[in-house]
Amino acid sequence: MCYAIPGKIIDSNGNLASIEYFGEIKKARNDFFELSPGDYVYAQGGFVIQKMSRDEALSSLEAWKELFFELKKIDNRLSRAGPGMGKISKETARMLNKARRGAALTKQEALALFNIEDAREINLLFKTANSVRQKFLSNACCVHGIIEFSYWCVNDCLYCGIRSSNKTINRYRMAPAEIIESVKEAYDLGFKALVLQSGEDGYYTDETFERLIRDIRKDFPVLILLSAGEKGKDFYKRAFDAGARGVLFRFETSQRSLYSTMKPGRDLESRIEALRFFKKTGFLIATGGLLGLPGQKKEDMIEDIFLAKSFGADMYSFGPFIPHPGTPLKEAGIIPADDILKFIAVTRLIAPDAKILVTTALETIGADMRRRGLLAGANSFMLNATPETKKMRYEIYKNRAGLGKDLRVQVAEALALLKELGRAPTDLGYN
């Protein structure tokens, strides 16, 4: 329920619009509408997704105004790095001050920060990352819905519960009408951005998916992101032309040999080529990888951040590998939750203006991880909008966070947390 705040068009030049929100000016790409100064719009993920009437916009803005500035005050207070952290090493202080100034960290510096163990230094790392998040992105926090429409996959990845050779799971596919009904439920609850996710399933033709996206866009002005794997350029080009504007497409690891081991029959270069194609096409890119894969080093994880950055990623999605009992890696361990939090913080310092997810996997392995991730520099998370009977069966790993919770309950809990942290559940575009 990434609630959009209406904004007023100040200028529209080609497909780039300047939008004013309570005195702040943001930019957003306009691919769908004819816009003139004075028009009101909703933007999401850097795209204008809906044009609205002046009366509707002013009514919404009046409801938002007091809360908007109240939330900013709370966030400003919580995001101050401030003194009083106790004594830390000169080298850690130097690196954190460098990042706070907006200077680019080297890979060696990023690794050094990822490796810190002193509790005071870790605390200051988190506070610095949170202050950088606030400086570049204010208090906006994107809360996307995700609809897991198919539990089938042709791949046999060693780490994934959906792998094709796993015979212990109860698979399903949702018909287009069922997907649209789930979109409607999420939209009615205020969601403005939705991820349609599946295994790599060839059951849905390019034509079926193109028609599905057009039908969604016709009735529900939402930002549509696809997470459907390597479906081919024609599939994604047709999806883009139909109105999809984002892809969640993780490369899993930047290490080629590890990638080939974990994904038999696949190579990293094809994944990288797909991400380049998405960027060229004009998609918003959400990408990242798994942390804690067997054989993965901390140096590899830092390399993952820089690979994501090389694609011009708009959103970073890194979460812990959690073994599923129906995979060859069922006996593998899990990276400590605190290491994931440090990784989020380092990612923020490397990519200060990006959206960074608190993944469901992170929420699964530790208590209060959504809150802790947001205070370590993250500014996005997802709520599961899949029908409950399907959601319970979608096992990438066991015991996922959020299972058994109605979407309305998830929304209420998310809003309460964001209000406590001073975050606005909205995406205003970019500076």
C-alpha cells in the first residue's frame, strides 16, 4: 500500500515531468498521459501512473498535509547520527565521514565497514546509513504488494524450493481473472505498486501476459513490476508496451563459478545481458542477490553491490539464503541477521539515492527485522497480496514471515510501524 500523494505539475518537457509536493519539487517520467502545468497526478517509482481531478487531489492533499510534516519531524529526529556514540577507531570514523559527505567508498572501504564487529561502531554505521537515507530520499518509504501467481519453474536451482525437481511441494497457477481479482483487492487497500511474481513458467504465453497487463492498467492505475525470470526479450518488450514499467530480476551472485554451480545449465552473462536490456528498454530495475550461499565470501557480497550499481539499479534487493528441505542445500547454514543489517547499511552508503528493500527473507530469520532494517538505511519492503490459499503453498523457503496474516492486517501493522518511524508510505519520484 504505497499510498501516493497527489502532486501538481509544474512543468512537463517531453516525457519528464516536474511535480510539486508541499513545496518540494520532484521529477517523474510520463509515458502515459498528456500533461500541462496545473494538472494533478500520482507518481510511483519515478513514473506518473495516474492523472486525477483537481478536486480529488486537493481533498487528498488536505488529508495528508498535517501528517506529512509530522512524519518528517519524527524521521528527522530518528535519523540524526549525532555525537555520543563512544570512542571508535579513526579509520572507521574516516570512512563514515567520507560516506556522510557523499564521497564514493572503495570496495576495500565497503568491505572494512561490513567486517566491523565493535558494537559502538556497528551502531554508528547504522545511524550514518539512516542519516544518508534521510538526506537523499527524505522520509519516503515504498511499500509494494507482491502477487505470486505461479509456483511452477523450469529451473533446477540448488538453493530454491520451487526448483523443478522438488516433488514435495503442491504447485499452482493462477488464471488471469484470479490475478486481476488479487490486483483489485490490493488496489482497494491503497497499493499503487504491485509485483507479479512466479517461477520461470512457460505456461503463460507472451500474448496472455500482454493482455493481462493491459487489462490491469485499464482498470487499476498501478505501477506494475514483473518478477518472472528469463522469459526472453520479446516477452519483456511486449510487457513494456502494454504498460509494465519495472522488473524485479536478481542476479543472485556476481561470482560466475558460484552462479553456474547454484543454477545448473545457466550462466551469469545471460543474466547480465538481460539486465542491460531492461535498462535500455526503460524499465525500473530492482536487482540484487542472495547472501550466505555456500562458498560465498564477504568480498563476493560487496562485489554484488557494485554489480547492481553498474546497472543503474533503482532498487536493491538483497536477502539471506534460507535452505529449503526439498533442495540439495537443505543442511546449509544461514548468515546472521546482524550481518544482513550491516550489509544494508553499507549498500546505503554505496548507493545513497537508491531504494533498498527489507526482504521477506530477512524478516523471516530474525525478530523485528523490518524495523531494524529501516533504521539501518532501508526504505522499502513488500507485503504479500497473494490469496491466502496460494500464499501458504509458495515455498521458496519454509515459514515465511507474514504467512497466515490477512492483507488488511499486514497493511495496518505496516502503517503503524511507519508512523512510529516517521516514514511516509509513498514514493514521490526523484530529485
